[in-house]
Amino acid sequence: MAKVRGAVVVEKEGCKGCSLCVEACPQGVLALNKEVNSRGYHYSYMKNPDDCIGCSNCGMVCPDTCITIYRVKI
Amino acid sequence: MDIKDIIKPENLVYDKSKLQIDTIMHYCPGCTHGVVHKILAEVIDEMGIQERTIGVSPVGCAVFAYNYIDIDWQQAAHGRAPAVATGIARTNPDKIVFTYQGDGDLASIGAAEILHACNRGENMVVIFINNAIYGMTGGQMAPTTLLGQRTSTSPGGRNVELNGHPLKITEMIAMLPGVHYVTRQSAHTASTVRKCKKAIRKAFENVMAKKGTSFIEVVSTCNSGWKMTPVGANTWMEENMFPVYVPGELKDNDKQVPSEKN
């Protein structure tokens, strides 16, 4: 079991579905949702939330700054 | 552990800078402008210079930059941002002035302004977004377009006999004695974003210490203009842009021994 757990909150309406965060994630946590937001973009979401380590790579590369990251040691 | 237990204010590690206004940017999905805006807001916020910073926005996609970062802005005529910034910096020596320009603005119509402002060593930061295309007007060929690159005005690829060579304006600027710091960065992966942020912070510190012009080129993507996906555009940039526009430091007067200084 990982010693660090993280969580990502994607602001659904701000996301434009560019998938740069999906590429940047080293753990394969993020994916694009099949559903769309009000502007028609497939927004990013946590597909495998248990694997997140809170490294904040996704937040760094997000052009629309719609990702907030939390991390906790266990 | 449940996700709800992790998402608590005390566990927060990364959040939107409070200088960034809560407007959804008009840029296309995956545009590098958004990343550079974010870095700028973070640097200005961390240095605590919000009240003292004046930005000059260009003509191009970044013309609406004043809608996204909560500082003072002035919008300049096409290519004339360095001239406007010169006036602001000279009349307000206590302010920190930066220009934010694209390659069509800085390397084409504004080539004279940027070269002379840098040669005079005006005390300002220049952020140069180089995506090798005119993004706003529909993907026309820019001075920085690579040889063989297809754009809407060079559908067969840029031809050296007809269109000349790509302009490496950052190398030209590094030769000018008035410039203090010249670097070329990119912002497509987490590590390059961190490096780019460091470079922008160093540039703002140089201006606060009144060391002269600091010039930062950010090699960027324009996935709409290049007709690619955002991820595909990043890969294309690594394979094709980096051999011509090699990232790295081109000039830093801080690191030179005094006898070598211009």
C-alpha cells in the first residue's frame, strides 16, 4: 500500500478536455469522461482514484488551471 | 482511506493562484498560453508584487491577457509592446514592467521595436511565445515557421527559396550588449513548466534589481493552427521545434566573470 495518498478535483465546467493531464499522470489515474460538460467538452476525471499520489503533475500542465490537488501521508 | 478524507483544506498542495481571475480563458484546449499565464500569476503572487507590476499585452491570441491576471495592464499596437513598456518603465522606475508577445507580434511586425528596446537595455521582462505560426488569424506562416512546415499560406511547406529561413530572433537578441538574461524554455511537461517558472522568476528578480532586459522565449504549441491534437502537438514540438529552437540558457550576465561583461 502506498505511503502517500492524493486526490484531484477537476473543475468540471473549466475543463476543455485537452487530455494533457491524462498524459502527464505517472499513475494512470486520470481519464476523459464519456459525458460532456455544458460546453460540450469531455472533461477529465479520476478513473482510478486509489492510485493517486498527489504529485501535482496534472495541475502543472493544465492550461486552464482547473485542477486542485490534495495529498496526505498515511 | 476515503477520497472525502483526503480532500480537506489542510491537505491542499496545489491550487489556482489567487491572482488568476475566475474567467474561463478563450484559448483553444491545450494552448500553451494558459500554462504561461498560470506561471506568471504564480510568480507575481509568490513575489508579492501584484501592486507594482504592469503588463503590456500584444496583438494576437494573448490580446485578452488582461482578462485573466489581476494586475495592471496596457494593450499595445501590433508589435509595439516594447516601445510602450519603455515609456512605462522610464516614467515609473518603481514599477515592474513586462511585455507578453507572440512570434507574429515580436519577430515580424515588432522586430525593430524589440531589437532596439533590448539594445537600449530597458529595464523590463520580455516573454516571447514562439509557436511558429500566426494562431489568431487562422494559422498563416510566421517568420519563425520551420522549413517544410505546412501552414494556411504555405500549403506545400515553407520553401527556403521562396520564404527564406526561420528567424532565430532569440539568438540575435542574445548578442545585444544591453540584454542581461536570455533563455529559451518550453512548458509542455511538469518538469519543463517548473524550469520555465524558475526562469520567469529570475527575470522578474533581475528587473527588481534594475539589471536591464531579461528575455524569455517559450517554445509553444498551436494545436489548432498546426491541425493536431494537444498531445500530438507536444510530440511534434519536441521532434521538430527543439532541434531548431534548442531550449536552454543563451546568456546570463550574472554568471560571467566581470572582465567578459559587455
